[in-house]
Amino acid sequence: MIRLENLKVTYNGKPALDIQGSLEIEKGARVGVIGSNGAGKTTLIRAILGIVDYSGSIKTEIPPEKIAVHMQINEYIDTVPVR
């Protein structure tokens, strides 16, 4: 389970992602994140994985290294496991 509450990410003082309220993804769910360019899709994934700073709350029972992500543009190195 992943639960997002009032998640906000800013870059240089400008909002890149602003999810007001809560959003919950149930265990076992497969989720696709879609939207137009600049909508915050990559920023959302980076926040969930702990790659960018954010305000609000991300609660998860899954450690970030156990979350499978396939980005549109990938620069995988040989030591990165791909699931």
C-alpha cells in the first residue's frame, strides 16, 4: 500500500507537483501514471522513491528498492536489477 497525503514538490520555489488531499494505491495494484508534458509524472515517481525532497506525507509498506518502475527514457547500468 502507498498512501500520499498533501504531497507537494517544488523546484527553485516553483511548484512541480501538488496533490491535495489523499491518494491510496492498494497492495498488488498496477498503476500507470499518465499526463501531459510537465504535469509532474516523473516528479511523483521520484518523490515516492525518495529521490526528491517533498512536503506532505508518503506512507508505504513497500521499501523504495522493491518498487518496480519503468521510465520512458532509461539509462540503466548493468548492476541495476530490472523487474
